[in-house]
Amino acid sequence: MIYGLLQRVLRLLAYREEDSILYRAHILFKLAALGIAWATLLHADTPQGIAAGLLYPILLHTLSPRWLAKHAMVAAMIPTLFIGVAGALLSPYPPLSPDWGSRLVVLTARTYGLASATLITFATTSPSRLASLLARSPFAHDLTTLFYRLAPLTLGDLAEAMAAQRMLGKPVHHTLIPLVISSLRRAEGVTVSLQARGYRSDRRTSITGPGDPVWGLALLVASLASLGISLLAG
């Protein structure tokens, strides 16, 4: 199960351009739409309000390629299950009462909406486009770039190590120490490479545009509509 989840997360991090509105949308509008979706889901406190708040995540699922929607759904179900179990056990309401059920629906739907919308938004955003927003801050720009380059490699190493340990019948947690050492060595290699190439803390040059403002504005309007319907329903 953990191996399969890692493979799905790896697919989400390994950016691959697709012919979809989500990939072409202006990054600032898309991130603003995600922020509004977060505010909508966190503010809604009734099943009706949460249902309206889920309209934007559902739209993202609909516009996403099938493989991406599937991976995002499975990955988002993990925190949803944890929150659902915790909410069911720690609820202040009597078990199986209407208030208990209503609160459980709100918590699980909110968690799924937040997780899936965030995963799809960043999985459909080019790393270079995201880094270009941080061109004025060299540290943030380089940190973002390195994360998107190193995270898939680290997750790939972890998935392969876990598969090997499972085939040998050994505990999976034994892979953690070698993985940490390998990651530190890779980070050290990147540091040496940057120094050899004359790393400077100057402002970075953007190498890609922010995206299509028309489609970005369409996503922002959709997110605002979800917020409006949620406020009316709640």
C-alpha cells in the first residue's frame, strides 16, 4: 500500500505537460483560485456549505487528465481517512447521532477537497513557471527548483528500496537511514556543482511565461462562484 502511494505521489511530482486548461492557466490566477477554495472549505461548517465548496475541486478533477485525477483522488483519500477516523472517535457528539454524522461529513469532505485541489493545482503547474514567480528571491527560487528536481529522485529511491526490502522479507523502516545518507550525498553534490558554476545570490531570470490569463481568470471566477454558493447555502 505504501509503495503504491509513493508511486502515485511520484507521478504527481514528475511534471508532464498535457493539453488541458489547467496546464495553460495563468499561475497567479490559479494560485488565487486555490486560496479562495481553501477559504471556502475552511469557512463552510454545514454539509450544504461544504457541498458547494467542493464544486471547485470537482471542476479540477473534471478538467484534469484521467491519470492525474485518479492519482490525486487516491492520494487525497489518505489524509481524509485519518481525519475521518479521528473525527469519529474524538467527536463531542454522541456516536451515530445526527450532529455526529453531520460533523463527520464536514470534516472528511473538507479534508478531501483541500488535499485534492492542492495536489491537482501544483501537479498541473510547471516547476519553472512556479519558480519564475520567485525570481526576486534567489533563495526561494533555487529552493523551489531544487525541490522539484530532488524530490522525485528521493521518492524513487525510497520506492525501490521498499520494494527490495519487501522482497527480502525485511522491515521496511530499515530503508530510512540509507535513504537519508543518499539524499545528503546528493544534496552535497548539488552544492558543489552550484559552487563550481559560480553561484551568485542575484535576481534570477525568468525562463517561462506565467500562462494564459483568460483560462486563469476562468478558474478564478469558478472558485469565486463556489465561494458565493457556499455562503448562500451555509
